[in-house]
Amino acid sequence: MPVTQGYAVVSCHVERVNDDRVWERYVALLRRRPGGIPIASLLRPPADGENAEVWVARAREAASLAPYGHHVHWTSPTHARPTDGDPAARVQEEGAWFRAHNLEPRFFCGGGWFTDVSVAEAVADLGYIDCTALAWRPTYLAAGEPWVELDQPAWVRLPSGRDLLTIPTTHSFGMLARSIAKALPPVVHMHFHDYELLDRRRAVAIDAVLRLLALRRRPVALGEVPATTEADFRSIWRGEEA
């Protein structure tokens, strides 16, 4: 597998911050940085009943090791996509919560890969870089459920006229593991979940895939990949009228 031009970035949807076993393994991976790839932590804020003090301390630890961002679960810790309420208002409320605790996330990813015009505008309001777009359609989505399709970083023009820097996720861990020796796009953005590290075989495989990816693409932090194209939100929206 010859080294080629392009970039490798990796993010983790960190959903079990208060789980000691998960956190221990995740922080060890952050410190180890396989292949020299900084792993961006996209953190779900604590839900009702979760220890916010422990959460904040661990979020600051993650922030000291690599870039970090805001990951929202709209319905519950175990249900990522929204079922009611105002998703954009949820983004604004959680963004304010981060800042009230002196945390300044740079990135955003909607749970279950959900976004719409209002959410995208809220993400722009908070000054985030968006990572919710995908290079593939999630197989679990029911007919008509919305998502945003984009295969490489771009400045996305929103209906308000603002431009939102968007770094789409191109591969899940499993997808990349199956295609690491095949043709890859110029920018590869792999994601995985923190709880996957509880499975020892999967944890070893994640480590190995990151090292192999670093042989194919230059490792950089999530915010360092250039966006060389532009897109209109309406052109990449897959769902109802944007």
C-alpha cells in the first residue's frame, strides 16, 4: 500500500464518558495515537442522572489530548435521532451548556447523522465545523428519513447565506477495515464509538486500521484538512424540501 497524497482524520463519538472502563481504554487510545493520527473526541453532554462533575473533568482531559467537539443525542443516551421537540434548540442549549462550563468545542456531529436547515444554522451560530454529513446513506434509516450526503470537505452555503465548513465522515471503522487496501478518497474521515473499545478484538483492530491508514494518507487533526470545494445545502440534502 504505497503512501499517496491526501489526508487522514479520525473522530470518535464519545457517548460513555462516565463509564470508567470505557473512559480508561479511550484515554489510553488518545494518548497512544496509533499511526500518529490525533483522534477528535465528539462528546455527548451528560444526560439527567449522569454525574456532570466527572463528565466535565474527563471532557477537559480529552481536550488536553486532541481536538474535541459536540455530539448530540436528540432523544436519550441510547436513542440518537430526534423523536420530538426542536432539534435546533437542543443544539443551542447544549452549546450554551458547554460554554457555561468553560468548554469550547470546535466540531459538531448530529446523533444518528441527523440534521436539517435549522440545525445547520444553529451549528453555524455556535461557530462549529460540521461533521454530520456522510459519504453514504445509513442502512438503518427508514424511507424518507433525512440525511446530508457529501464525500469530501466543502464550504456549504446555508439558506441564510452563511458558509458552514463541513468535513463529512467518509468511513465507519468497519467500512475502512474492509477497504483499507483498496482505492481511498483524498480525505479519509473515519469514525468509531468509544464503547467499541470494550471488545478487545475490536480495539486491537481499530489500532491496526489507524496504523494502516497512516500509511495511505497523511495524518492530521480534524480541523486541518482543507476544503477545496463548495456546495449548497439544498444540493446535498436528502429528505424533505430544505
